[in-house]
Amino acid sequence: MSEEKDKKEEAKPDVPEPRWNVINELYDGFDKVLGDKQDDEKLTFFEIQASIMMLTEKVNQEKLSLFMQYVKDEHSPKLPDSMYR
């Protein structure tokens, strides 16, 4: 039984664990802003949906930007530290 556990730990992919505290903080921030605006300005369904769509688009842009930076870093030549000094 412990051998199976060891194999599972060894086969674990090199993926970082999500930082749930950051995720919850972002969600709580959006929830607070949405609640405040709903109370103050009586938002319509369209206004709420449009803001969620805009946030989704912003997240997709950030993901693409991070992915492009990752690809650039992976394919750039690794130069020695002493080069061009």
C-alpha cells in the first residue's frame, strides 16, 4: 500500500499548487464591488453580465500574455552570465 502512495507522489506532475488565498481574495474583492454597486446603483442584469464578460476577456488577455512570455523564455538562448561584460 505504501508503495502505491510513493509511486503516486513520484508521478506527481510539476504543476504548482493553486494559491487559494489569492483566488479567494480576488473573488471576495469582486463580490464586494458587485454588492456595493448593486446596492448603490440598482444594476441591471445586462450591466452585471457585461462586467463579467469584460473581466473574462481581461483574464484571457493576461493568460495569453503570460503564455507568450513563457514561450519566449523557453525558446530564448541561454547565455552565460559572463557574456557581453
